[in-house]
Amino acid sequence: MSACSYVACDLGAESGRVILGTLDCGRVRLEEVHRFPNEPVSLDGSLRWNLPRLFQEILTGLGEVAARGVKVESVSVDSWGVDYAWLGAGQPLLAQPHHYRDPRTESAFQSVTESALADLVFEETGLQFMPINTLYQIMADQQKSPGLVALADLFLPTADYLHFLLSGVAVAERSLASTTQLYNPVTRDWSRPLREALQLPGKIFPPIVASGTRLGPLREDIANETGLGPVEVVATCSHDTGAAVAAVPATGEDWAFLSSGTWSLIGVELNAPLINPEVRARGFTNEAGFANTTRFLKSLVGLWILQESKREWARQGRHLDYAALAAAAGDTEPFRSVIDPLDPRFLRPGRMLEKIAAFCRETDQPEPETPGHFVRCIYESLALMYARTLGELRELTGRTLGVLHIVGGGSQSELFNQWVADATGCVVMAGPVEATAVGNVLLQALAMGQLSSAQSLRGIVRNSFEIRRFDPRPEASWQTLAARLDR
């Protein structure tokens, strides 16, 4: 079969990319065509996404692909989960979508988690309780903007909304719907009991489609504007983690994944949801993966802490790239101080260096003083968090989990990969860095018929990218550090 090309529009919390992926002779290669920042905006005291600008950047990227004269088979968008856009009253966007870090959901979150309703929510969804989830965002909209909800015909998760703008088809793809805490992973549909208990209008819920659904061609005006023509729009795994896990180059079952970026998504792939009281108590979640698998995982804070610190140094005039920061961390004293990344103070933006120093002060540890101190503290703390989470995964699933596949931006640091291997006792297999885009492209190829089975995806990833191995080095100091974090 001749080479086929696909366009992956990959939206992350810091930036977005339009990537041209080509599958040829059992290998996939990627070329970044257009990159753009993705920064929230503050409007009237609330934190919002500039979704129209993101859409325009996607169109710019599609135009740049077309200018290369490459025949493209299809286009697909993936994004972070939980956030959404409202459509209705004949308008393509009723309000600028909120950012998941906007604090408006706190009241709604407490009203559910501190009541008997929490039992129904978990039984129906099997999802980790987090105030950022779509459920609490929609409840907050009902409480604070009832006129907006009354006008709305439906909500669409972020990537699905962009698919709607591209194709005119308004549906929710399963992997992204499963992040909302409104989706039942057993029935594979919106939870009717939950919808009724919360008095959510049925009209706002879009139809759900399976991962890898062909939605139809680009709208005529967009096909003409970009020059791509009527190429197919595909809902692959619209959730970026779903696409990334599809590209994990694993074999067998004795493995876990860590999608490492702004968030740390650490878990295993199961054939069915795992929903019981212990899963709820441990804060794990069941999200939909490709080929009807379940991504059983815990969503944890990730490199967000480092990203916020880096932004703070930049505001101080110290422009340090990630490679320089990692090198500085490697040159500093090990196990000097450690934080609990799950402390709520680290979830909100602003004053991250001050928050880290305050935590260390409060726990009678030396305060970090240099960028190297701060980065080493962050890296070692994240590694310990992963070790604890893998232990919980072993207990809940009965798997031994001797291998941890790290994909995404966090897989680039050799130093961090080695520390994760040391802390967890797992063999770490790092890469590919662009797992989300790779999964997006290969799932398009599957939907368009170039690939014959979902099982072939991971073999193509192994053939296409260097996967680096890090063997654990046993050090008693990691256990001592873990005890310090637990006290």
C-alpha cells in the first residue's frame, strides 16, 4: 500500500500543534507544521479558554499543510478533557468556555461529595472525584448562569466542539465523554439516573460515538478556505490521553502507563471497568480507551508544578529552558527536600515557588534556594508519588506491573526517567514523546482502512521510534524519602 498522510491537531494546556503524519511501509513519521501557544484569558474575574483563536490556529495549520501539496486522507483533533462549549439559539458559541482551573466549581463539588448523591455518582460513572470534572462545571453554570443553560441546545467537549466546527457534526466521542463524570462506562452512554437526579436537561447531551468514527468531510467553506478540499474528519480518541495510551509501545500485560505532561495520568489498560468501594476510596477512575478498553488510572498533578515555576522565573528575568533546569537539578544535593504534589495549594496557578518553600518550611525541611533545588524537589516528589500510585494499582488489579511506559513530554528527561525507575522499582520505557499525535494519526489510519486492526498500532510505534530503557537502581534513600513524605 502506498504512503498515506493524516493531520493530527493536538491541543495541550500550554500549546497546540498541527502535525502531518505519514504512514508508509509499517512506519509512521511526524512533521510539525504549525505550533501556537494556548494561554487562558481572564474575563470579568473568571478564567477562560480562547476557543475561537484555537480554531483559527487550526485553520492556519491546515492551510499550511495544503500549501505543501500533500494528499491528506483525514483530519482529527484531540484535546484535554472536562472542558466544553455551549451551543444553541442558532449560535455556534454561546459563551467563552471556562478553564478547568477556574474556581467556580467548588460549591457544586462540595454539594455532591458531601451528600448521599456521591454514592450514585461513583456507582454510575466509576470516575475519580475532582472539582474540575464537567459535572461540577455544568452544575456551576446552572447555579450562576441559568439563562445560558436555558438557551443551550447542547454542550460539546473541547475537541468534539472543534470537530463540529470542522464538519458540522455535533457528537461526543466516547473517550472524551468518559472524562465528564456524566458517562456510564458499563452502558457506554450518558448516565440517565445521574442526569435525572441532578435535574439536567436531556437536550444538552450530544449523541456519543465510538473512538475512530468518521464524521464526514470538511465543511465546504473550510475545505475551500484551507485548500485541503473535502477530506474526512475523524473522531479518533478525542481525549489526548486516550490517543496517547493507544500509542504506548507495550506488549503483554505486565505494564502500566504514565502519560506525563501538565498532568500525570498513571494507570493500566483493562478489558472492562473496575468499580468498587476500594477504587473509589483510592481515587482511581475508569475512562474509555480505544477498541472498547478501559483506561483505569489516577489523574494526578504533573509537570504543571515545574511549568508554573518556570513561568515565575521568566517573570523574574531568568529564562531557563527545561534541559538547563534538569541539568541544574542533577548537580544539586539529592533528597534535600520533598513536597506532596497532591497538596491542594499546588493545583492553582500563581506563586508556585513560594508555595513549595512554604510546604518545606511547614514540614521542617530546608527550603529550596536555587532553580536546581526547586527542580530536584519537584522531580523527586513526583517520582515518589508515582511509586505510591503503582503500589495502589498492583493492589487493586492484582497485576505485578514490572514495566512503566512513560509517554509525552515528561519522557524526554533522562534524569527524571532514571529517578522514576529508581523510586518505583520498575523498568522504565520512555517514549514516544509525541504519543498523543502518534495515536491520533494511527487511529485515523485505522478508521480510514489503511490499518486492519487495533492490535497493529503498537507494533508500528515500536518500529517507528526509539524507546529508551531505564533499569531501576536500588537505593535505600528512596524509602527514607517516602517515609518523610508520609509523615
